[in-house]
Amino acid sequence: MASPLVSVVIPAYNHEKFIGPAVDSVLQQTLDDFELIVIDDGSRDSTGDIVQSYDDKRLSYTYQENRDAFNTINRGLGMAKGKYISILNSDDIYTTDRLEKLVAYQHEHRSQAIITDVIPIGDDGKEFTSPSFGWNQWHEKNRTFYKTCGDLYSVFLHGNLMVTTSNLFMTAEAMKKVGEFCSLRYLHDYDYIFRLMLSCPGAVHYLDNEKLVYYRIHSGNTLGEAAIIGREQDRDLIKKYMLKRIPEELQEIVDAGSSRLVELEQELTEVRNILEPQHISRGVRPALRELIDSLNIWFRKKLA
């Protein structure tokens, strides 16, 4: 397509189970003036075969050796020809009216970038609706902060309200201002939204009453190295972009004070572990074992 209105970029990697629904959710949009660029980042499963089975002139497929998500997205952005740029991870899904609604909103409000609320789903596509679900509690905490604060930059220092790269819709003009995604493996989207807000002040908007992306939370996700590295990157990003909004003559003071606060929290945790070991959280499994043992004792007494 010579000049589509919207360019949708899907970075894909080993998602044969999910790539079909992702592609379908773009091809079935109520707005049909778009191109769909799928960059296969070295998939070893049938992801590529599934994408290439589609017969739609709006879709293009490119294979590359594995280069990680941020490089894959950047390659897709470099190929995009649209006035607007939208990204969709290969395991997430758009609602069918997402592009139409965001283009209309951009026309009315002259936005440079737009994010919406999201719908969390599992591997089976079912929604996580329980308020007690851990992710829902985390996300609602960020939304509540937004409603009381109102300043989007401050909200993002509190937590990543965008949630996923799949939630990013921006003008090609904004993309050129901000440039490429950085090489952070886990938080390249978080870094990018801060750079968007700094490059396009007042023109990054949040549609808090619209849920236009199904965000996939995988059941196989476990705490591991990613949990540590991700939080380290999170800490460094928050410090970096907090200082970006502080007058230069005060940055050294704020940097020193915030660094000391982090150290104090670590020291307090260490001291409490020594002086108050009874208050240390031992996790879910020990507590569950105690509950089972207690129930067994109760049942034995009842049967005696």
C-alpha cells in the first residue's frame, strides 16, 4: 500500500498459538485503511507459516534472525508508511473498533499519542475479572492514582499505566521526534512512553473509559531473573525520568535524597530481618502447609 492511514506493526516470536487471533484482530478492524507489517523475529515454530497463509494485500511478512523485541519493533517502524503507527504484540488482541476510535479521537483532540485501558486475558482467552486477581489490583491502583492526580507524567512515575507495547498508538510525526525503542529488554515500552511525554508535552492522552486491547497474561510466567532485572530497570527508569522534570540546579539534591531513601528501605529490611524474624513473610507455600496441618488436626479431633 502506497500511503495507508495506519501502519500496524506486529513483532512476532514463537507464538503459533496466538499469532492467528492477533492478525485476525487487525484484519477485522472496522477501519480498513491500514497496512499490517509482521516481523518474525526468528521463530522456530509455525508462526511464520500461519502468517503467510493469509491472503490479504494489506499484510506483509518479513523474517529475520532473532534480534529481540525492541530491534524487531524498530525494524517494523522503519518500514511503516502510515500517518499513524500502532503496535500489537503477537500474543495480544485488538478490539475490532480500536483503530477507528483512536483515529477519531486523534482528529478531535490533536493527540500525538494515545493509550487506552486494557482487558487482561489468560492463555485460553478468558478474561481475568476478579478484583482480587493480583494483576487487577496492581492496575487498579495505578488507575486510582490517575483519577486523583490527573497528571499523566506523575502517574507513570507511579506505575506503567500503558501496561503493554500493544497499547501504543501514535502519529508518525511523534515517532520521528522520539526515535527508536531503546535496548531495555523488559521495559522498552515504559522508556518510550516517557520519551513521548517529554517530546510531545500535553499531547499524550489516556482514554480511561475505553478498553480496546486484550492483554495476554501467561499462566507459565514465574518469578525469576526477569523479576529482578525488570525491577532494576524500573528503578533506574523512574529515577531518570523523575530527574528529567526537575530544574537542573535541583537535580543533584533530588538525586542524592532519592538514592538515600532507597538505601534506607534496604537497610530497614535487613535490620527487621535480624531483629523481628517473626514478622518475615515466609511466602504462600509454608502458610498453606500450616493450614493443611491444622485442618488435619481438626479432622482427627472430630473423628476421635
